[in-house]
Amino acid sequence: MIAHHETEARDLLEALPAVTEAELLGLRDRLADSAAAQGVLDVAYRTLDTPVGSLLLAATEKGLVRVAYEVQGHERALESLAALVSPRILRAPARLDAASREIDEYFAGRRRTFDLPLDFSLSRGFRAAVLSRLPDIGYGHTASYADVAAAAGRPRAFRAVGTACATNPLPVVVPCHRVIRSDGSLSGYAGGPAAKQALLTLEAA
Amino acid sequence: MAEHGAMVLRVCRAVLGGADAEDAWSETFLAALRAYPELPDDANVEAWLVTVAHRKAIDVARAAARRAVPVAEVPENSSAPGADGRDLDLAAAVAGLPRRQRQAVAYHYLGGLPYQAVADVIGGTAEAARRAAADGIATLRKTYAAAAIGEGEDR
């Protein structure tokens, strides 16, 4: 009987004006601005449509901290940011304006290097050292895992270089796609082999 | 946290209405962002947000009263006759409830809090909270639902 009343009451309240998606988006934008102004927005994110699919972009106050392909799972990427960086995460495109513009320019063939502050806090130790060397491989060029291992000061650690590339939190911007096997084959890529090929083809044009 | 945005807005609207509800919503999530890192993993996020929303709604109402712009006030017990949608009629009926009934209805039915949790937020016993919500629903039925239920019977 009580349960019945509860259901009836809930049905009655269903007739309250619905909360629309547009209203919520407006409120979230306002919240993101206030949160950033008050210093309680640790991670801002947005998605960006590109020729290799939708990319999730996330930035801390230090800089771009994560780029995730759709195949990697945007939700999963956000969950790991919440666990590893901070749970104070909001969709807040403003902080990603510069990154979005540069990535757009890159895919349009109008940009060869990225000029963005980067936050490497998702990478540690040798992996971070490897990633920091990758921008040295110029646009349109490739290097082997062994080359990168040597450049990072551990010539025998080419497997660790592979791991560092596979776990690169900033694909596209930190160009792990330019690292290929010594025999010239592409090997794996966070965004899938087709995305790796697409980036290398774009840069070869 | 984003997934609770709609729920919190419904609660704030039921308790406050209008632009004040949006302010309370923003203040609730700002407070939540501030406190979120300290929230225990097993915390009931929904109940916690409703509790924060309750406090923020009080703050916003107090601030609004201080600004004292009479035309912006929703008169108590107004029945907003002739509004074009019955949704608006129900919202007006909710706005017309006595404060405790409005809070009990909002936190229990829209916020999903059990009566004990509602009582923890608004004071008094769980039984008193249950009664306040039941009285509120009964009043809503009387002022709003009689016609609407008739119309909607064949849903």
C-alpha cells in the first residue's frame, strides 16, 4: 500500500517541467567558468572531431594532460583522470581552445609542430623520458624503437620504448605515431593501425 | 557527478523556483567540486548532493530576501490560474506548499532520499518527514491533480 502511494506520488511529480539538455548544458558552461575562476576545476575536457575520429582532450592548469581516441574509450579516459589526477573534472571547452585550434590546424596540414603547454603527470620515469624525446622526431619523419631508446639514453630498452609509446597519454600531440619498427612496419598504436597510417600519410603529403 | 545534474536541478526548482534554483544548482556543484576529493569512496553521492543543495537553497533564498525585489517573489499559496501548461500549474502548486512539505517532497521524491535522511536534512523525525511529504502530495493532488489525473487516466 505504501509502495503504491509512493508510485502514485512519483507519477504525479513526473508532470513537473522536464529538465532539458539545453538547460543543463547552459548551467554546466556557467559552472565550468565559475569553477575555473575559483580554482576548483582541476581537469577541463572537451571532444574534438578530427579525420581520425573524435578525440577527447583534457587539460589541467599546467597544460594538456590527455588526448584519447574514441577506440580507447573516452569514459575510461575520464575515469582514469579522476583516479590519477583529480575528480574535479568538468566539460569546459574554453581551457582547450588553443589545443583544439592547433590540432585542427595539424589535420588541415597547416601545422607541423605543436606549441602547447603539456602536463606529463600521467607518465613516470623512463616512460616520461621517452615521451619527452618524441617531439625531436620531426614532422614527416619516422624513427625506430631502437633509435628512440638510444636517444633516451638506454639503447637496449627498445621494448620499454614500445610500452612508453603504447601508453602515451598525449597521442597526436606527442608524436608516438612516428615511431615504427626497424623493418619499416608500423606496429601497434593507441588509436589503431589505421589512425597511425592516416597520421603518417598526412605528414608525408 | 555530471549525471546528477538534472536531479539536483529538479530538487532546487521544487524548493526555490526560477533563477534562484539555477543559482542554488551552481552553488551546489561548486561546493561539491570543492569537497569532492574528500568524499569517501562509499558515500552516497546523490544523498550528499541533495544535502548540499538544501544548504545552498537556504543561502540563496536568504540572499534573495536581502535583495528584496518584491516583484521577483513567488507569492505563497498562489495557484497560478490560467497558466497554459499543466506542468506550470504543478510547479506553482509545489511552490505554494508550506516550506517543510515542499522540502520533504523534493528531497524524498525528486532527490531519492529515504525519510530518515530527509529528517537529517530538515530536522525532526523520519516519521514527521514522511507525514510532511504525504501532506504535501495530498495538497498537490487537491490543487492540481484532480483535473490532470482525470485527463491522464488512459495513459
